[in-house]
Amino acid sequence: MIHAEKLIYEYDKRDEEGNIIGAERAIDGVDIDVPQGSFVAILGHNGSGKSTLAKHMNAILVPTGGTMWVDGRDTKDPAELWNVRQTAGMVFQNPDNQIIGTVVEEDVGFGPENLGVPTDEIWQRVEESLKAVGMLERRKDSPNKLSGGQKQRVAIAGVLAMEPKCIVLDEPTAMLDPNGRKEVIRAVEELRKKKNVTVILITHYMEEVIDADQVFVMDGGHIVMHGTPREIFSRVDELKSYRMDVPQVTMLAENLRNRGLDLPGGILRREELVEALCQLR
């Protein structure tokens, strides 16, 4: 679904008068491969290049060097722009930047309407999309009446109504409280299971990536770690060297291991830790 080879992206550096004085490399030789229907997480601290990489998956940005393919289409090809954007939908950090309708169902129907989808099918898609994210009962409400987590679910429904094969979520829970974060991640995971949609999650919340099929860690525009969540979170010291945290339960298990307890590495869930502790003698 998503494939990048030796991807490079450079921003122009400008002085106070707007003159170009050089280039800043935000992505430097990135290779990435995301199979259809998988759940992939991309982690990194601020400035690591993860959001810049996300914008390449929807052709908001095009590579300075190397190539990004979305469902076999080269994002640098202007003739493929709309196909790429129909294939990969984006959900951004602030849902208010994506919600334009005064009624929830009208907002969700805006995307397919612009794609020229017949009216009857639009309403069918609106209903299915709102049902998929658990917001069908709020379809007649104004978005202003919704919580942050509910707004983000409506934004996801709006992307889903356009029937993309892939959804790229760029820090979708950064502005939400813990309950809102859980709501959104649960909705996305159920969506993937029901519709076989490829999900790419850009985040810095470690707990959100526990169920991912694979995790990429970025630093300085490079992919510096790649593996399953268990493989990644078993390398606590290496993660810390890239200014990344680990899930609290993983950190607790690591501290207990350092105190001499015979625990496995890469514990991701509280239940796993309890089970491992119960097996100690």
C-alpha cells in the first residue's frame, strides 16, 4: 500500500527578508514498506520528520529525492495526484481544521459529494461511516456540541466516507484527554478489522502503538528503529537515547528486571506483567 525508497525531502531555509539561504533536510534516505490492511505506527520526538513523512503519503508534499508509491502510484506524477488522495485519506491533529459542516452528517457527506458520488450512495456512506466510528446517534448534532474525541471520530468518519484504502492519522490524539485518546484509537482499530483499511498512525504516545503490526522510530529524518512493538519496547535504553518514552508498564517491568527479577523483556500490558510476576518463585 505504501512504499518509499531512499526518500528525501528538503525545506528551503530563508532569512528574515524571505530570501533562500540554504536547505534543511527533514527526511533523509527513508525506506518504508506498509502492506495492505496492516496497522503501522511511526514514532519520534518533535522535529524527527514523522509528520513530514506522513504528508508524503497523501501527496501534500512530494519528494525532493527518492520515490514514494501509494498503492503502486508514484506521488511525483501530477496525473496521479487525485488517485493518490482518494487512496490515502489524512486525519490531522486538530479536528476543528477538518470539520467544515454545521451538522455532523453534512460534514461527513462533504467529501463523497465532492467526488461526485450519487446522492443516495452519499447518505448510505454517511450512515456506514458514522456507525463505524460509533457516532451514528449524533448525526443531527452540531459539531460544536461534541467533545474533542467525538469531533476526531467525526473527522475520521469524513475520511472513511470517501472509501480510501489507507488512512494516515497524524497525531490525531495530541489535543485530547486520555478518554478521548482511547475513544479514537479504539474506533480506528475496529475500523481496520471491519473494513481492512490500512492504518498508519503518527504519534508520540507509546500506549497507542501496542497493537501495531510494526513500528518505525524516526530521529533526525532517518528511520533508526524498526520492529514489532514487543521488539521495539524491549530496547528501553536505545529508545531513551532517541528521547522516547516507553509504556509505563514496560518501564515498571524493566526496573524490576534491573532489580534482579527474572521477567521477560518487552512487556506491553498490565495483564502480562501480573502473569509474569505470578510465575516467579
